[in-house]
Amino acid sequence: MTDQQPVIHLGQPVYLAGAALEDARVVMVMLHGRGSDAQSILMLASDFPYEGLAFLAPQADRNTWYPYSFLQPLQANEPYLSSALAAVHDVIEDLERRGIAPERIVLLGFSQGACLALEYAARHARRYGAVIAFSGGLIGDENAPRDYPDALEGTPIFLGCSDVDSHIPKARVLHSESVLTALGADVTMRFYPNMGHTINEDELDSARTMLDSLFAQSDSSKE
């Protein structure tokens, strides 16, 4: 992290589960929601029992990546948002230094963490292994600039959300799908009638389908 970046989340721990990084075929970076913590999101690791899958979960300062709704103007959540994005970037850069290419990295988040995962992927667009957003959307109000540079180059993205989520409006999920598709992502979007603010089994199945494909690609590249 450079001196110009805010340090709110600097120095927070990053937790590891699953395969050791030096043995990992795929790494999942997991971003927790508001008021939760890294250890909580890591509990999802048991839903993804893949040999060679490592899980990394950075911790937000005071369990919150940014203080206000993700629908507020971008400036309202500064400097926390910039620090949160920088914290994710630090994890990705460390993985790249270890020889783990973005095509082997999966970004997964729930709620505030899902919003952060999508916003990071959009602002740092390139081919990732996958981006999985459980109850989230791109960050900012209706006037937020969406002219992100670069392209997602076919990155598989999953957007799953209740159709009546009190935190994540359906319209924002639809808007996010449109923006991410324009960036070149391969987006799968699903709404679940009257579901609460949670993660259901169909969403986990969709995530596993993406991981199946990613591990199959990893196998074929060795042939």
C-alpha cells in the first residue's frame, strides 16, 4: 500500500484456510459483510470441499468495510471505501507475487463484502477465475461513474439476491449485471422470491458449478 492510500484497514489480519498457498490450484478471496468478520465468512469454506483450494479472508477494521449504504454517493463512504479496495488489492498483489495468476483467483463476498468484490473487479477489470456476489451490487449512487477501464475478458460472475432484499434493491442488481456484461463478463443473475438477506443452497450450487469449471480448466492445462 502506498503512502497516499488511506490506512483504515491497513494492518488487519488476513486469515487462511484450506490448501497451503504454495500448493493451491485455486485461491478464493472471501469478503465478509457489515458487522461480521473474516472468521465468519471462512465458515463457507466447508461448502467448497475442493482439493487444492485455498481460502483467504481479510478482516475489515471494526468489522465494517465502509460506514454507510453502498447506494450513497461514493464520497460519503470515503476514505473507508478506498481503504477497503486497497486491502483487497494488497491480497491480490501478494497472490500474484507468489505466482498465482488472476485466472486462478475467485472473489467471493456476501452483502457488503459482495458489493466490495464487484466494485473491486470492475475497477481492476481483467480475467479472474470467477466473481461470486451473494446479495450485492456495484457501489455508489445513480450518478456514480461507470466508465471503468479495461475489460473482464469473459470472467464468470454470479449475482444472487432476494427479489425483496431490504439492503440490496433489485434495480441495483439489474444495473450491475448490465455494467458488468458491458465490461465483458459472463454474468449469471438469479433472484429468489421472498428470500431473506441470506445465502441459499442454489447460490452455493451455482458457485460450485463455477469452481467445477475452473478446476477442470486447471486439469486440462496440465495435459
